[in-house]
Amino acid sequence: MSPPLAVPPRDTAQIYAGEYVKILSWNLLHEVGAQVQDVVALIEAVKPDIVLMQEAVAGLSALTDRLGGYYARFALPERIHGLACWSRHPFSRAPVRCRLPSGLIVRRHAQIIDFGSFSIANVHLSHGQILNRRQLRHLVPMLRNQAIIMGDFNLVGPTLLPQFQDVGPRAPTHRMAEIFPIRIDRCLVRGMHLMTHQILPNFRSDHHPIFVKLALDAPPRR
């Protein structure tokens, strides 16, 4: 068993203008994909502050036993998997579930995570290219002025969300039908700017993890 990771001295994840946060996002491929030990190995290698997971199953709660930190997960309705978040630092308030406009097959929601100075929407959007853009627009009013939307967008082409910048890696993150490389794992930001990004090797999953390091912009003057 790996020892818990050392946590920096500050006891909150709140960051201030000019400071940065490191975030990892990964679609784990539900029960046949990446397991707890794979996520632990990636965290130990990359050392993110926050990890967003899609298609996360119940066993991922063991992350806090292995690494310490804070964890929350919401299963999708009538599914064994859902959205999960692990953080090195406490949440400002308990993460909440945000119901999204859904298609006929899978009912979708987002996981809204608040860290005081910024908020994150962890998403696994629908495949419909009109519907998933509607889902993005639905999220915007629920987020802080300084915010991140990150995860599996199932979206090809521009997001059509003018308030946010697409700062994630530009290379393909998934192979549709195991043939066509596409970029569907994304990171959108508002009130933050990119310092670096990276696509990491995929193992035990059909998606590559994506990593971003983001700095908080100074809040606009009233």
C-alpha cells in the first residue's frame, strides 16, 4: 500500500490571483477499465491537486485510504458508474449534482465542485452534438466567475460557449470505434489562464488522461 501523499502546508484549496492549480481528468471506462491502483499510480506520477473522473465505479472511494485527501462521487441514474472527484485539499462546500438536459437513453448530470475562489464542473456529456452544447450552456449560470468545465465532452468541433476558452490539449484523446482519433476530452476556463497542458498515455481505458496547470486571473473590478 502506498503511503499518503504529503499535502502542502495550506489547509484549503482556495487559490488567489497569480497562483495555480493542477488538474487531471480521466474517463476510466467503468468496471472494465482503470482501477484504483491505476489512478493512484497516475496521481503519484503527476501529483495533481485535483482529479476529475468519469465512468467511476463505487470502488474508487478507496482513493482516500491510499492517498488521503477528499473524495466525492455521484452515480449516473440507473448506471453503476458516474462522476467522481479527488482533491488534495478540502472542498469549500460539499460537491453537488447538477441535472442536465438529457437524451432518451442516458440521463446526465454534472458534478459541481466549489473551492471558494473558483468552481469546477466535472462533466460526461451526451453524444448528441446539439444536446451536449445545450448541456454546456445549462451549466454556465451555476459556476463562479472564475470557473473550469472539464471532462469527457463527447463533442466534436467548437464548443460554442463564448464566455469560456478551450485550453485543453489539442491532440486526439480517444479513438471512436477504435479507428478514428478524436479530441473529446476537453478543458474550458473562465477567469483563468493556461500555464501548461499535456495528454498522458492511456492504459486500462479507452481515453487518454488530460492534465492542465491553470493560474487564477485577478477578479474584475466592480
